[in-house]
Amino acid sequence: MKTIWKAAIAFLILFSVSISDTVAQIGLSADVMNRYVWRGTDFGNSPSIQPDINFSAGNFEIGAWAAFATNGNPAGTEVDFYASYTFDTDAGEFSLMLTDYTFPQDAEGNYFSRTSHFVEAGFGYAGTESFPFNFFTGIFFTNDDDYSIYTQLGYEISDVELFVGFTPAASELYGTTGAGVINTGMSITKPLQITDLFSISLTGTLIANPYTDDFFFLFGIGF
């Protein structure tokens, strides 16, 4: 557990200067999805409610995200804390990320036990309007003997995003015995403005996992 807190504290100290002269904002949202599929794997086999709360100041953001299976399946219950810092450049946005994944109903011991936490360090890129390419790569460095790596490439065309994600080595977490493409597909998001202060979004996603021969059609509403 000490490793987790040291990494989190170092991250906060390193970028705390970014919030000293900026206006802080708090965001709250929630998605209702017909399934929770993460990196090509279905969690919970159930419709999922996914709330998010975040605090941002300047280029720094910290928040919490969760998923709750509506059928009560423990495999679909997850609570994550995350932090990120984004560097804005003329070539696009570059981000450093730290995410603490926890599975409260599945973990051995309590929430504060080291075995309850799977921490991933990540690096991301979001392109410009003329170059709508995005990229993410992350590595788990706690409670994962494989130090699993996941990399995803994406390309956006209007409201449509095309993506492909893969792991470069054997990973028990991703269910691979070697390198494999585990998450490919297309996602469409349509925002709907209800009032000046309230809007919703509709999302449809087709996902294929070529490694396991699984296919998913997701639909959700975001508030």
C-alpha cells in the first residue's frame, strides 16, 4: 500500500503548482449503459450505472469513477480514483495519468488492503482538428506480476471514433498468452441539448475482441 500512496503523493506535489492561480471546477456526470465492456472484456454481464465526479484546475484533474452492475454481480462493481495532467501544445494535448482500480466486492480484505488496488500509469495524446488522431498506453505496476501493458490507437471523424487496442505480451489480466489485439471497434456519440444548463448524450459502440472471438454492441445515455 505504501507504494500506491507514494506514487499518488508524488503526482500531486509535482503538479500542484498548476492550480495556484486558476479557477477550480467540479464536474458530476453519470452514464447508463447496457453493458460494461473494458478493453474488450465484459464485466458483470449486466446493464451498468457509471457515475463520475471530478475536480479540475488548469491542466490538472483528479476524480473518481465507478461502475455498478444492476444485477448485483460482483464482477461488475468497480470504484476507481484517477489523476491526470495535460500539456497543451500546438501539436495536440499530451497527458500523464495515474489510475487506481479497485473491486470492493471481489477484493481479499478491505478497501485499504494493498491487494485491493491495481494501479496503472498511463500516457495519452489527443490530436488537433486537422489531425484527429489519439493514442493511449498504460502499464499496471501493482498486483500484476505480468506488468500488463495496453495500447490503443484511435481516429475521430466527426462524431465517429475508430479504435484498435492491443497488449504486446502475455497477460493474465487481459487473458492473453502472448501479444494480441483485444479491443477494436467504432463508437458514435450524439449530444442532445435539452436546456441551456442541461444536456444528454447518446452513445453506440461496436466492439470486437479478435483474441477471444467476442463481439459486443453497447448503447448508453450520458447525463
